[in-house]
Amino acid sequence: MKAFLIFAAVVAAVSANECYKDVLSACRNGNTLSKQQGLLSTCDSKYGAIDAVEGELQRFTNSLLYKSFDFLILSTHYGNYLKNRPGFEKLFRGLSDGLWEDTINSIKYITSRGGEMSFSNIDTVNDVSNDAATLELYELHSLGKALDIEKKMAEKAFDIHKAASGHKTDHHDPEVAHHLEEKFMSKQRNIIRDLAGYTKDLSQIMDTPDVSLGLYLFDEYLQKVVD
């Protein structure tokens, strides 16, 4: 056991001095450092297992972006003169803005850990399959769609959290897990709870004799309770 701990300490010490060794090597070549930036490749802000989870973070970020667009389409659908549901418009606009903000925060986090954002790293089947026509839904259907989207995003965050919290050295990165918990998971719980409540309430309204009046009053309710 002691031998293993000593070996681990030596490996950590060697890896911790990579940037220093690159600087020494660059300086010994006699040229200015500005002409030898490739020799300082280890002098970045990467640490932990960010390389192992960077691809997953990129896909998650792109999912946030595309689902933000989906909610924006839903908001526009309910904001036109035919539907005229300002409460639903406000709800979906808020969900769109929330995911847009999450997208920006996720990009900032990836770059703060020394990574790069790739907008081509996407889950094509799940993220870009929807068009405007498929999102022109009735009120209850749109709430169900929104609930599914938010749950899916939560599950994707859980998958990354699980990978970053694993016992494998090449994936273990508690800082990534903490970021997801603090910036995404806690508020996602409340969003899912609210959408589930709206869906249940509206489903009960749809069983009343005067559905049109019920929908109108529910839309009025959304205008008041949605931030």
C-alpha cells in the first residue's frame, strides 16, 4: 500500500511540473517565447478529468441551445394573433431564455477549464429533429412536450455528473459535478415540478364542460404566476 502511495505521489509531482518543464525547454532553444507557443501546450487551465468529459459537456451545451430554440418556436406559436395565448407565450419564452442562459454559462465553464466549445458536436437525432411544424401543438400537448424536454436535459446532466463522480481516475472530476449541481440541477428540479403541475391542472380542465373558458382562465393564470 505504501509503495502505491509513493508511486502516486511521484506521478502527481511529475504531472504537476509539465508546464515548468515546457518553459525550461522553450527558453533553452534561444528563441523568444512568442515564436514557440506550441512548446507551451501544457501551460493551460486544464486539470482533473476535463479532457475526458469535455465532449459530453459540448453535447450537453448544444442540447441546451437547440432546446432553447424549440421553446422559442413554441412561444412564437402562442404569441400569434390566431392562438393569442399570452400566458403560454410567456411560459415558453421564459423556458427558452432559461436554457439560453444555461447555454452561455456552460460555454463559459468549458472555456474556464481550458476546453473549447464545438457547435458541431451534437446529438442529431434528439436535438435537431424538430421543425416549426412539429412544434405547433395544442396547449396540453405543448406542456407535455416541455416537460419531456426538461426531464431529458436533467437526465443528460445526471449522466455527465455520474461520469465525473466516478471512481475511474481518467473521469473523476468533482469540480464538474459541483458545477452541474450548483448551476443547473437545483433549478431544474423546480422547473420540472412546475411543468408537471401545469400539465396535471390543464388535463383536469380539459375534462370540464366548457373547455374554451377553462383554457382562457388557465392562460390568465399563467400570465400571473410565470416569472
